[in-house]
Amino acid sequence: MRYFFKGTVKFIVSNIAVVFTIMLLPVFLITDTVPVFDELMSFLFDNHNT
């Protein structure tokens, strides 16, 4: 049940991340360091099974 919940949360967050990335495209033209984006990607692609 815990894996189902974590998978559902990551699915929702990944869809939000796509929209967030599209909104940040002008920012990425100026700089490549956006701490909030880095934290979000770290959450999505971190493979720790805790």
C-alpha cells in the first residue's frame, strides 16, 4: 500500500513538474540554477526506498 501511495504522489508531482518547467523556460534562458527546480527533480528521481 505504501508503494502505491508513493507512486501516486510521484505521478502527480511529475505532472506538476512538467507544467512548472514550461513556466520556467524564460528563467532557464538566463540561468541554469533554480534551487526549487533542483529540489523537485531530486525528489522525483531519488531512488531511495524509504
